[in-house]
Amino acid sequence: MPQPVLVTGAAGFAGSHLVELLVAERARNPADSADIIGWHRPGKTPPQLTAAAGVLWEPVDLLDRDAVAAAIARRRPGRVYHCAGAAHVGRAWDSVTTTFAVNVKGTHHLFEALRAAELSPIVLVPSSAMIYSPTSEPIAEDQDLVPPNPYGLSKLAQEALALRGLADGIDVRIGRAFNHVGPRQDPAFAASGFARQIAEIEAGRHEPRIVVGNLSAEREATDVRDTVRAYHAIVERGASGRPYNVTSGEAYAVGEILGRLVGRARVPVHVRVDVARYRPNDLPRLVGDPSRIRDEIGWTATIPLERTLDDVLEYWRSQMR
């Protein structure tokens, strides 16, 4: 019987979409009957994912070394998607210690547990575009690694820590994700936050005004369902120890994303810029070069921005209901 597949952070944004993808893949290929294990934070209820029936949910705190070791020893996974982590760039400026604890110490506990259990699984570590030296040009994987913020530094440390596992026979794969968007994303992120405010305005719960920060910054808006499909492709066809940018190669001004969402609103919405909302060292443009993942693995982003924004807005409308 195939070894289980483990998804850490399975109740989170990317993790939950990845779980749905893995369940769908298992349904299409019944011969692969591997259990799918979803770790979530203790004290939290696992998400009710209609497309993820049959997932074995377990409450595991990555900062609890003994709990991580016990869970790994019990399940003995053959593949691990390490999606757990602190993911917000802006919050990391005020929560440096927490960000490093989750992203670095939590990763250390995971790999320590795999070594102790004498396992040699494939482990996908989702890294970030924020590990690169800032530039307005499309970023390839050989760009200098000079993180411009605490979050990026924590992800670079996470990468280095994970790659040490290669010496122990752990097959580490790296996916450096650029900005991705979709249903269930934390509203602290721009597109999701805009969509939630529009849904609140439509429901009469919020004044018809959205207060925003820097609208000129350009970011990718890859659909999260494309992003997790890339993670799966890297595990299936990627090279051990080799990083892959998970990038559409196309960036949009934040103001354009907002404009498209406001254009979908069912009531009039006004926009006001508040400079106090600007982030420290906000990068003017961040876009990746998709050549490696396209040429070596065959992955490209396929979901159009229009569908992504429709789905994000409809998700928040459903929450209002």
C-alpha cells in the first residue's frame, strides 16, 4: 500500500487548495490509494472542504518537537508538502520572532522527525519570491538571494535548512512562489481584502468606501489553484534540490486589481488612498521568469485573472450570507 501523503498547514490558504487537488488526483487514479494526512493547528476545527472527503485530519503544532516526532513516526509519510508557515510580508515586520519560529524552527522540527524515523520521503518546501534581491526585471532562479524584509529572510533560512536534508537522503524540492490569489485567502492580503470589503458594502455592513495603501506596486496574481498544481508537478517531475519559480510571469498594478474588483461590485464603491498603509520598503514591481518550470516540468498558469477575481468575490459574498 502506498505511503501516506502529508500536508502541513492543510487548513491554510494554499494547503487547503492542495488537499483538494490531491483528493481529486486520487479519485482520478484509484490505484494510488495513499492516505492524505492534513495537519492543522491544535484547537482549530479542520475546514469543511466539500472537495476533500476522506482526508485524515490531525492537530499538530510544528513548534512542539515531541508532537511532530510522534506524528511522523506514527504515519511515516512517503511525500510531504510543507505548506505550514507564517506567510504575510507586512506582519513579519512586527512579528519577526514568530515568523522565524514558525518558518524556521517548525521546519527544523519536521526534518528532525523525518531523520529520527529514518524516512526518505519527497518533501516539497514552498519558498517565496521574497528571498531574491529586489529588481523590476523578471526574476530567474539564479538571481542574487538578498531578502529585502524579515519574511524573505525567514524563507531563505527555511530553504537552507531544508536542503541540508539532502545529505540524509531526504528528497527536497523547492517551489519559490510569487504572489498568488484565490478563495479562502486571508483578507490581510490585498485582493482578498478588497473583495471582502466589497462584499460587506453590498451586504450593507460597511460604508461604501475602501481605504487603500500603495496602488502603484505591481505584483503577480496567479490563481492559488494553479500554484498548488505547480507544487504537485514539482513533486511529480521536478529535480531533487533544484528550486523552481512558481510564477505566471505577468504582473498587475494593485490599483488595476482593485479597479477590476470594484467594476464587479453590485453597488457604487468609492476608493480613498491612505499613505499610512504603505509597507516599509514596498517593492515597486515583483515578477518572475517562468522559463525553468515551464521548460523542465511543463507547468504554466492557466486560470485567467477574471475567473480568479470572480471566485474571490463570490467567496466573500458567500461568507456574508
